[in-house]
Amino acid sequence: MSSWSSAITATLAVLGIMLVVIVGMVLIQMTLRYTKPNIGYHVRSHRDRDYTFFVRNLDSVHYKQPLHVVVSGLGLKYVGAQAGPWSPRKPVKLDDDLDSRVRVLIILDEIPEDAAFAIRALCIGDTPRIEVAADSPLQTRAFHKPLAKFTLAVKLRYFCLRWLVGMIGFSAIFLGGLWLYNQEPRDEDWVLVCVAVIVALLSIALVVPFGGKTTIVGYLASTEIDQYWGNRAGASGGLPKNE
């Protein structure tokens, strides 16, 4: 009977350690906003005061909540959306102009997985901005600045943080199990930890992408000719290449 009691106690203790590790990881994810949809944008300038925002869903998840984005600028003359059937409504000028900036609302009904939308803007005053509206049903992880270029430093920071969190969790469970049985880590235990670190590093090397995805935008829809606000003059022409 005592052996059963010891086994149950040890099992509950291990489950408790695992629960603490899982809760800690979830809290880290929430603090860093990694639980939010990873939707961001690039911006390109071309011709005279003509800009294109490439709004990209970097998750392979179809978000069925509407995303409300606002384009603003001093002297904003034109805003057009090329998002096909996911943006059937015309952009609307908002009446809550702040600091004399014209604000135009675009509603994207859904965000398909790996989607890329193009939002054109003609602004004669300054460089226009884009942001997620405060009352948008879908809120993103980070939309306050353009997406960073996926350089080696960004890759290392992005993946090494996840690797570090995973290794901390593994070490806590492994060493915690030894502690439960009042055992000191032996040489072979530290060898196992080192092997786990090497395997985890090799796994990271296999999944880190060496290049980005090709972006294709410019969805066609029967109402596309109406998907703009303002004066189209000066905003004609093809989309710039997003590299």
C-alpha cells in the first residue's frame, strides 16, 4: 500500500511541476502578446506621394473576425483597398479627425490564412500611417510599426527565445523529478541535459527559414472599382514589388 501511496504522491508532484511550467509559459506568451494574431504590414512609397501598405497575415490561421484598420495622414486624398471578397465595403472617412489628420476606415470582414492585402494611399502632406482601430473585433500582436526585415539577428531573437523557454521547462521538469526522489543529479543526468540541448538546437536549425515567402496581392472582385475613398487622380498604376 505504501508503494501505491508513494507512486500517487510522486505522480501528483510531477503533474504539479508540469502545471507550474505550463502556466509560466502561457504567462510569458501572454506578456509578449504571442497569443494575439500575427498580422502586420510593410509599406512602400512609389511615384509622387503614392504609398502602398501590404497587410499580411503571418499565421496559417483563418481569422473570421473583422479587422478594422484606419489610414490617416495630413492631406490624405485617396485610400483604396485591394482585398477582394474580404473587403466588400467602401472605405469610409471618419469624422474624428485628430491633429488635422484625415482618417479613413477600412473593414476587412475576414483574414484568410497567409493572406496579403494591398491598401493604396495618396497623401500630399506627410507619410500616411496605418493602425488597427481601438474598437476592432480582431486585435493583432503588433501593428504600431512596419514588420521588421527578417534578418539573421531577428531570426535568432525570434527562435532562440522560444528555445530558451522550452529548455527552461524541460530542465524544471527533469531536475524537479530528481528532487522529488531526493536524488542529486549525477554525471549521466547532466549528459542527458547536454544531449537534449544539442537536439533542441538541431531542431531549431531545421525549422528556421532561410528566406521569406513570395507575396501576391491584388485580389479581383466585381466591386473592386468601388473600393476606394477620395480622388483617384495620381494613384493609378500597378503595385510596387514587395520584397
